[in-house]
Amino acid sequence: MLTITDIRITKVDGDDKLKAFAALVIEDCFLVGDLRVVEGEDGYFVAMPSRRKRDGSFKDIAYPLNNTLREVIEEKVLLAYETATGHRALSRIERGEAAQVRPDLLSVEEFGFTPKPNP
């Protein structure tokens, strides 16, 4: 498993759902930016970096390939958000309702990768 060595939170004011942007550093050598902390109907979650397609829909451009890593990233980013803002954000994770990897995001074959199943 990779090690997240730093997380930076930039709070967003004036938006009902978008609460902050986050950037994380992996093993002191790789930065992933444009993660978003979003307050949804079921609590806070972390949205991966995405790009708008020509049809107006969005496609994630960087994302974990398994649920274990997705849960680690979400928990660490939400903890950093809580520390930076003082707003409680982890209740959904604490209830065991962590996000699942969406099957439509596993189309990494276009990049020459094959997703590995969770152990």
C-alpha cells in the first residue's frame, strides 16, 4: 500500500455542497490535486479529480483501483478537512458506509492497465 505523506486543504466558502479542495502527496514524490470534499445527502465524501467531457458529463481522471485505497484516501482527506476547518465530516465512514469503486471508472484498459481485484 502506498503512503500518503501530506494533505493540503483549501476551504471553499459560499458553496452549498463543495466544502474544500484537497491535494495529497504520495510517498513524498507524487502530488495528486483537485480532489474535492463534498457534502452530499448521506454525509461528506471525497470526489476524485475529474474533467468535463464534451457531452457535459464528468469523467474521473485519477482514482484508486480498489476499495481499500479509496477508503484510506477518503478517511485521510476527511480527517485533514476536520483538522483544517473544525467541521465534523467522518460520520458516514464511522458508520461503515465508505464509498465503493464505481465500475464505470475501472475503464483503465484505455491506458494499458488492468485493475487488480481486492485481496
